[in-house]
Amino acid sequence: MSGNLQDIFADLQWRQLVYQATSERLGAWLLERPRTVYAGFDPTSDSLHVGHLLPLMLLRRYQKAGHRPIALVGGATGSIGDPSGKSQERNLQSLEQIEANVVAIRGQMAQLLDFSPTAASAAGPAILVNNYDWISRFSYLDFLRDVGKNVPVNVMISKDSVKNRLENPDVGISYTEFSYMLLQAYDFVHLNRTYGCELQLGGSDQWGNVTAGIDLARRMAGAEVFGMTCPLLTKSDGSKMGKTEGGALWLDAKKTSPYQFYQYWRNVADEDAGKCLRFLTELSHEEIDHLDHCRQTEPERAVSQIRLAEWLTELIHGRGALDLVRQATEIFFGGEIGKFASDADLNQIFAEVPSSQIEAARLAAGLSITDALVEAKLTKSKGEARRVVAEGGAYVNNRRIESESYQVTTADLASPTMLVLRRGKKNYALLRLVE
RNA sequence: GGGGGGAUACCAAAGUGGCCAACUGGGACAGACUGUAAAUCUGUUGUCUUCGGACUUCGCAGGUUCGAAUCCUGCUCCCCCCA
């Protein structure tokens, strides 16, 4: 069984994913035998986002290397609020909301980790736990006697996450958030007792919480356990990766469409592409080296970005979704749109394009391009529509309309009942025929 | 309580009787360039139009005038100074 363990630590180091580790000999330790490792995720929303991807991929790498991953959903800790990296006290979410979030997140994790009993990992299938299940059973008194007794407050207040807040007299920190660290620390103890879990993973902002768990495990159980953090996924300008104008980049297709997801990665800056390939994909070292080289010599081809976008889109949304995204991309950035046999095909590709309805009779009679733009809500007024045409910014089926007197007819239909209009570079709208 | 200043299009800001749909800057929107980037350059930026114009807009309501964003009266709101 332990014979097919891969040297994951070497791979992580190559990918620069090891930010801090509690032991010099972590790499060798991981090769001794299959280990059980865990990382925690706070259910602050009903979907995971790109910020969660890095630690989740880390668990996935461990599983593929022959270890057993535990994904911990923080139903309890999430209801408290982690003060790490937060400058202000946060509002509490309702328990019902958190429960709903846990359910949604659980499904997304199953796409990346193998929970099936037949999982290939030497150590067995991945495990999903919710710390609400054990923490909620504690009485306050028991918790203070069993756990609190083992935690020196002077150590707690020296942790950065707490210290920063204590030093700022304007915000301070509530007793509730102060206690967060204890809950997370106890999680490690619980997982160690229940599943023999010996390693906690997390982002570098979790270092304080990770070491708190290690200390507590030693005091409460006399166990030697380990911790490792990875860098945070940031862009070269220091901002967070995965932030869009509309907020976070979600893994849920209903919140962030596969097309938007793909496009985000497709447009990653050259300086960030190498890091993303290393951190988020499972491409081989050789291929990543090659892509680095391509980026140097012919950045204009964006080979790295396309590879990154395709790899991640397929992982998160599946092969079928990727194929549709490819088609859509070709159309959105390509030439004219030909005829589509069915409305369904067109519908899929233009899934996020707004559409308006128009009576079939009006189109049959001929519709001026300006009226069509207004009907499709691409322009506010006829005057604006006229201007857009004059500027050369009006298109039917991606073909520029030069004349204001152009009449849109049934001959322009891209599919039996749909007409594709565009204003400028990428503002699309559909007109759907109705009786 | 007294004195002074101000309100203009998405924002900022000119304009103080006709040449004002209103300078200019930003933003936004198009186009060129480009790597689906950045920068740059060009154009547009009240509504409608049979492309001749027509209509509505400069805090609100009235008034003077052939004609008002511009002058007068009242109202509302904002800022500053003195007490």
C-alpha cells in the first residue's frame, strides 16, 4: 500500500506551494506511510470561490499522492467568524443559512476530491466532516474544563490575528471571535482522535490557528502533529486573485457562468500566469516549464492563459461545458456568425446574453437597424442607435452594418427564431421572434 | 440671531440678455492600434426627426422682455464668516 506514495512535498516545493511548515522533516515523514491530512473551509456562502480553490487543490494533490484528505466544513467555526486577516468584527450568519451553505459546498467538493469507497488513494477515500457535529455537542462548561484549561491566554493574545485587533482601540475584538482559535484548534484534536489525522493545511493567514491546534493536540493528547501553510493566491499588484467587478469568482455555474470563469483565467496577466499554473493546475513540471518559455518568447499567443483556462474550466465545470465555452469564445472573438440549425445550440452559446422579444410580423416587414438596436436594448434611444451605426459599432451576426438605412430581415436570422445583434466590441443581445 | 456665497448635463466646472443643447476636464460609449492587456490616437456623449429642422433642459414657482441658464420676485436646499 505505502509503496505507491509519491513525493508530494518535493512537488509542492517545486510549485512554491510551501509557505511554512512546522517540521523540517515533513517531506520524509510523508513518504513513510499514508497520512491523513485536513484543511478547513468556512461556509460563508452557498458556493466556494476561487479563494477556496488553492487549499482544496492541495487536498486533492495529497489524495493523488496516496494520502487521505479530510475536508472540514466549518459549520461551527463559520458561525463565529475567523478574525484572521479581518480588521473588523463581522456579523454573524444565521445557523439555518450556514447549514444550507454546508450542503451546497459539500457537493462542490465532491468534484475535486474522491469520496467514493473505491478511491484510488492508498489511504482510502476522502472524508467530509462538519465541525458543527462535534462542537455543538459541547456544553460551555465542558469546553472550558476540557479544552480551555489547556490554552494559555498569553499565547493566544500574542497571535497576530488577535494582536492586530487588540492594538487597534477603534475596533477591538469580541470574546466570540477571540474564541475562534480554540474551536479550530480543537478540531485538529478531534480529527486526530477520530481519524488519526496528523497534518493540517491552510493558507498562510491560518498559521496562527494551525499552530494553536498543534499545541493543543500535544497538551490534550500528547500527540505530535504537523502543519503546513501555502501562500495566498494574490496577483502581482498585491490584490486578491479571483476578484471581479461583480464580486468573487464562484465555482458554482449559476453564480459565475463557465464562460465568465474561463474568461477570467484567459485574461490573467502574464506575470501571474506562471504562478496560477503552478498553484492551481496539475500540469507536469515539464509542461509548465515549456509554457513559461512560450510566455517569454511569444506572449501574444497567450498559450499559458489558454491552457490554464481550459484546464480549470474542465476541472470545475466538466468537459461538456468547456466545449461550449470554446464555441462561445470563438464566436465572441471571431468572425461572422453562420447559420445554426437549432435555437438550442445558439441558446447555449449565448446563455448569458440578454434577449428581447419581437413580433415575427415586424421582422418580416423589415426592421431598421436603429429600431432593432433599440428593441434589443443595446441603445437607449434612436439617436444613440444612429450614432452607434455612424461610428461603425453596430453588428448583425458579427458583421458590421455600415448604413443607417440597413433593414434587418428574416434573412438575418442566425437560427430559426433568433437574431444576434452586437454593439461595439462585446455587447451582444438577442432578438427572439414571437408570434 | 447677523452678514456673505452658491445650486448648470453622469461628475467636476465655464457661461451672466440673443452667436447656448450650452467652453473645458474626467467618466462613459464607439472606432483605430494591440495579445480578448496596458498605454496612445480619433470621434461621439438631451429626445425625436421625412436630416430641413422640431421639442425639452441650467434648484423650484412665477414675472420682465420680441428673446432668459443669464434680469426681477418668492420658495427650497447647501456652504462660509461673525455672534
